[in-house]
Amino acid sequence: KTHKVLGKLGPVLAAALALVTGAALVRAIPTVLKLLTRAELEQRVQARTADLSAVNDRLRSEIAQREQAEAEVHRLNSELRTRLAEVQTLFKVLPVGVVIATDPSCRRIRSNHAYAEMLGLPGPQTHAFSAPPFDAPTHLRVSQQGRELREADQPMPRAIAHNTLVRDFEETIIRPDGITLEVIVNAVPIRDLDG
């Protein structure tokens, strides 16, 4: 009996299951129809692949430009190091005294060998004409036509204050050991980005 009941229920169950599946499919048909066809999917994949290829090409181009810019920066830095070495060598070996103020007040200056020798100093060092005695390792007196010059009247501070070249300025320097030097000074202001 059980087999007979199950035998009759089987087709009924199968029919019920078919009806439920059919109803689900009827409801799913609009959604399925909205799904892309294989051709549409392939077109979208190709379009996306083309977009990615274009982005990759732009990135490769940017990388190449950056590498080129870095190579140019490297070349310019190398050239700058060479020029700096040339200027430093020239600064050291010039037979005339050269000083470079490293501050707008001209209190800190760098000098070359000729300048140190001229003033009887042991070697190039940092010192200043116009600094107070406690700031300067040497005590030099600077005058013009017998009159001691104030700091503002000396060539380097004048060049800085007026932002102009001071040329062929004749002055007398009296060294700490009493030796008097008659010198001609040229001063040129060179300003950095901070002034």
C-alpha cells in the first residue's frame, strides 16, 4: 500500500514541483532578459580592456617623462657640482683678496688665502671688518682719507644697503700689528630668495 500511495504521489509531487519551478521561471524571465548577452559582455570586456590599455599607456608615458626629468636633474646636479668646484678652486687660488659676506649685516664673511695673507691672518677664516671686537677674531681699523669709516660707510654694507655695486672704493686698512694697507675694494650685492 505504501508503494501504491507513493507511486501515485510521485507524479503529483513532480507536477507540483514543475508548477513551482515554472512560476519561478516566469517571474525570473524579466530579470534573465535584462542580463547581457554573450556578445554584449564581450563588447564591454573589450571596451574596459581598451580603457585599461589607454591608462597603462599614459602611465608608461608619465614614467618615461619622470625618468627623463630625473635624468635631467641628475645631469644638472652633476654640472652644478662641477661648476661649484671650479668656483671654489678659483676663490682659493685668486691672487687678490676675496671675501664673501654670508649675512646681510656683513658680520660673517668667508675669505680666501690671498685675503688672509694680506691681513696677516693664519689662513682663510671667518671674521669681519665691521663686527664689534668680541665678534671679530681680528681688530682692523678701516679709514678713508684719514677718517675712520663707520660700518655703514664701508663698501660691503653700502652695497647691501643700496643694492648696488660699489666700485673702486679706496680705503686704508690698519692691521693689528700696525701694518697699513692701501686697498681698492669692489662690493657686489648678491641676494638669495630670502633677500
